[in-house]
Amino acid sequence: MPPEWDAMSSSRCSSTSTASGSRAGPATCGGSSGSSTVSSTEYRRMRVSPAASLMAAVTLLVGCGVPEQERATAPPASWERFADEFIESYFEVLPSSGVWAGRHEYDGRVPDVSAPGIARRVSMLRDFAARAEREFPAASLTPGEDLQRRQLIAALDGMLFWLEDAGSHRRDPAWYARAISPSVYVSRDYAPKAARLEAITAYLQGLPAYLGQMRATLEPPFARPFVRTAIVRFGGLATHLEEDVPGVFADVEDEALQGAFADALAPAVAALGDVEAWLELRLRDALDDFALGEERYGALLRRVYRIDLDWRTLKAVAKADLDRNLKLMADTCRSVDPDLSMADCAARVRDDKPPAGAVARANEQLPELKAFLVEAGIVGIPSDERAYVAEAPAYRRTNSAYIETPGPFEEGLPAIYYIAGPDPEWPPDVQLQYVPGEADLLNTSVHEVWPGHFLHSLYGKRSGNRIGKVLRNGMLSEGWAHYAEELMQEAGLGDGRPLVRVGQILDALMRDVRFLSSIGLHVEGMTVDESRRMFTELAWLDPGNAEQQALRGTYDPGYFAYTLGKLIIVKMREDWTATRGGRDAWRAFHETLLSHGHAPLPVLREVMLGPEDPGTLL
């Protein structure tokens, strides 16, 4: 997806960045619900540490106290200090990333998305990329540091793509919704509830100005799918804030905090309502102009994912994987009933709904999956941390399931695996179809938790990769999680029951169609309706899911990363294990892959197979 990079409140060298916030380490006074003994006043004091004040002073000296001429000739700082300087600047630019990461001195802050703020952001991104290249030649770094350097340069280039090439800040109103999620304040028990209420109040106070800056920066008319998605996100956020959030904090017995919250809530909800009404008007002059085009699509591949292959080659790769999965689907369905069509076979799997609902069944599946993973021995589990399951809030309904893991600076907090309910505006029969079937839900739980995203996050937390803990690479993340689905089937998940395998194949087909749909929508002139039909005809999706997936392809062209990432990992596995014991080395391959954090897959292949690697990416 386009990165959650929606802010720049001040430049790296401004006096306000050092005056307003020394940067603290992890806030650890939170803990499980009801277990914290730290008062909200003590928590606020703990948000700034002496070490953080020193870091701010170092940043000021390095960034501002030395003339530019002297900086150009001065010996480079250590990579560790440079990486820390970047992380501080990153959180200044996007406070929501600091909050997500567990740096709660950023609580309540919303980003500056004015035109000058965007310009300062671009300048900062370019500056850090240039310095990483100029000041840190590979020969001066350890292999681990050089991996971080390459990861940082790639991530910065990807962020710049969305601003410079895609122009998301001008073209896509939904782009702005991603940096203002309140979910950390609402769902993550990182601090006493009174402190979180104070934080979300500050967030609410800043929302009207943020939304005003957004409208001033955007340049209508917009692509119709962008507007439709933005209406869901901003309208859903307003509903969530008004109907759900007050109840979360109702037991905070502090009249002053409750009064400030109520005073901030009404204007914030009203501002979101104004945005929703404005977007409804924008539908009148909306366009079908969402496509990147061939040139920008090539830039997306190179700048965001480090893929140096043209779209025609990738289309052939996607088509080959689609054909492979269609054959596997046909063979598996015939093993159920020789006379069963693939459409009826898919319907049988989709119609097998969990009686108690998706959230309750997923809660049962997670310990079962973990036990299977331990028994199969295909990858180690580095800690006893667990994930919990909850229904996704309305404003996050644009994806059917996702997981939110605690940030790298948090301690003792669980991950939350969210499952979205159907849109209540849909007809009842469409809502029922949207609920995942038992096998589909099992595969989603594999993808999101065991051994997908959640396990990956456990390895990432223990990695020495400083940059990888803060910046995530979508192709490695989604490629691994999708790869894990097929891996678990090969290990025997489901005890050979063919309909369980069909559930996994159907998800693989959906990812294949995403790959083809991305290319079609952005390069070949495919319409949203044509994309939707492809999802229903080749992946047998229900109308609600097919609509959701087709729309997602317009604003998230990188959703090809699931299949492409999986295929790159499979090729890496075969090449890496060829000289290390073959299949017996799969576990070692998996653990080595996950231990590197979130580097781009082409870079990671070079690191794992060495500079003399004669193999190819695919």
C-alpha cells in the first residue's frame, strides 16, 4: 500500500523540533488491562528521558550547528547515530508512526499536510537518502549496517515515489486517512486509560486543522474510486469516534479530562462530516482517471519494490501462477466429487460459515495453528507472545482482515488480529456472503498470525536491524504471509481434507487476480467493472469482496506484492537450500529470512546468497 507518510510538522533543523520534544525510549508503564500502577501524571513525566534529551541535542549539533561546507567534509558519524537521527526525523515528520512504534511522546500530534509541509517532507527524504549514499560507503560498514543502509535508501525512494510520481497528496483524498487512525489510543493498553484519554483529546483537537490542510492541498477533480474509498474511511472514522470511542473511556473518573474530551469530540466529528459531504459533492465531477500508466508503473516497481522487470514479464509470471492454481483447484475439487464444478466447489467452501461467527472461530483457530506449527517444526517461534482477535472498526472496513502488532518500542502488549464485518449498507444476502467460510478463515488466520505476519513481527522485534524495526517492506511482509499459507498446507494442515486445501487455493487465486488486475487497471486500460468480473470469474469471490478488491487495485497498485513476493521467496528457498541440505534446510532458511527484518526481497536475496549468486529473482 502507499506508505502512511502523511506529515511534516517541522524541518529536521528547526528550533521547534528540539524545543518541543526530547525523544524517549519505550514507554513501559502500560501493561495488561488493570495491571498498571502508574498514574497518568507519572506517565506524562516518564515520556521524556535524559537519554532522549541528549539525542535531541546531538541531532541539533549534527543537523544545525555545523555550516553546510563543513558538514560536507566532516567525517561521517557512526551508522548507529545516523540511523537514530533518521528515526527521530521520521517520527517528527509522521507522528502517527512514532505513536504506533511506541514512542508516546508523540501522542496526540497530527501531521502538517499543508503545501509547505509536504515540500519540507520531500526535502528531508531526499536529504537522508543522499547522506546515506554519500557518508556511508558499503566498505565502511558491517554487513548488517550495509543491509540497513540499502533498506533505508529503498524505503526513502519508495516514499518519494508516492509524492513525486504518483502525487497521492494531490490526487487521492483517501491517502490522508491513513495517518489519523486513533486505534493505538483506543485499543492498545500502553498507558493508564486517563493518559490515553488525554492523548486522544489532543488528537481530536488537531483533526479540524488537519482536514482543512488536506482540502487545501488536494487538487480536484479526483478519480471516482479514490472518492468512494475516502467516503468510507472518513465517514467510518466519524462514526467510530462518535459511537464507539466515548464508551471506551467512560470509566475514567476525571471530570476535567472528560470535559475536555467532550469539547474536542464534537468539532472533530463535525469536521469529518463536512469532509464526507464535500467528498459526496466531488463524486459529481469525479473521473475514471486512476491509472498510473506504463511509465509510472515501471517507476513503482523500481522505486518502491526494487524490481527491475517490465510489466509484460510480470504479467506472464502472474498468468503462469494463476494457471497453476486453477489446475490445482480443478484436481482438488475432483477429489471431493468428480462431478463437482469448480464454481460449486468454491461455493461449498464459502457457504461453510463458522456458526459462532468469524471472530469467535478465529479465536479458537489461533492456539490450534500454533500447536500445529510447533509440531511441524518448519520454523521456530522465538517467544510466547500471542495475538488476540477483534472485529474491525467501521472506518477500517476497506480490508477484510488485518493485524496490528505492538510497535518495536512497546513492551508486554498483545497484537490484535482484526476481522471486518460486512458493510451494513449492503443487502442482507450480500452481507452473509461476505462472512468468510471456515476454510477461508483458517487460511486468513495463517496469513495474519501463525506463521504469517505475527510470527514475522516476533522475529523483527529481536532483529538488530534498527531501520527494519521502524520501516516495513510490503513485498517481504505480504510475500512471506502468502508463502506461509501454501507452506502450512504442504506441512499437512487440515489433515488432508480437500476442502481445507480449496480454501487456501481460493485465496491464492484471489492474489493471482490482484496481480493481473493491478497491471490491467494501471497499464492496460482495464475498468473497475472488468476487474470485479475477473475476481468473480477466476477467484469465485462474492460480490462484496469482488467490489472491495477491484476498488483496492485503483489506489493500491502494489497489491501484486502478495504473489510476486511469494514467488521470489520460493525461488530464494530453492537456491539457498540447494547447497545446504535441500528440504531439510527449509527451517533454517525460514528463520534466516525472518531474522533480517524488512529489507526489500531483491536486496535480501543478495545478502543471503552472496555476491556470487548466479541465480535469478524468479
